[in-house]
Amino acid sequence: MDEIIFVVEEAPEGGFIARALGHACFTEAVTWAELPVAAREAVACHFDDVETPRVIRLTTQHGGEHHVTIPLHRPLRIGTVAGILKEVADHLGIDRDALERQLF
């Protein structure tokens, strides 16, 4: 499998829920910025090494339609991580430093 797509929605109790299309795989996170890590962990738990997709795509209507693509190779290259952080920060309308403070 090349890609798994998660649809992200706001949870009624706060935070976000991400459900994989076509698979019984889901995760949740308190903030949108935490979802990439949570999705990677969910995929690692759900699939064995042979079936693991190469890419996760998070898609949401929160704050307007937005898609984030996360490669599953390890380790992630620093430029890939920087690109994901910039993409999420831009979508949220905050600067990357503020996003990093939320995450770390």
C-alpha cells in the first residue's frame, strides 16, 4: 500500500479525531500539531511491516480544506520535518516557532 488517508475532525469533547479511510485505524490528539505523530503511531500499531503504507495523508476541513503528507520512512529527514511544521503552522495561521513551542 502506498498511502493511507486519515480524515480529521474536531472531537465533541475538544481536540481532534483522525479516522483512516477503509481501515479500522484511528487516533486522536489534543492539537492539530500533534496529529502527525499520533497518526504515525496508529499506523505502526495497526499494520505489520509488509502492509505498512509509505505515506500518511491527513485531510481536514478545520480552518478550511487542508492536507498534510507525512512519509513513514525512518528516520525522517530534518528538511521533511521542517516542511511539515511549516505547512501545519501556515494552515493554523501561526509562525513555526509558536508551533514548535506547542509541540516541544
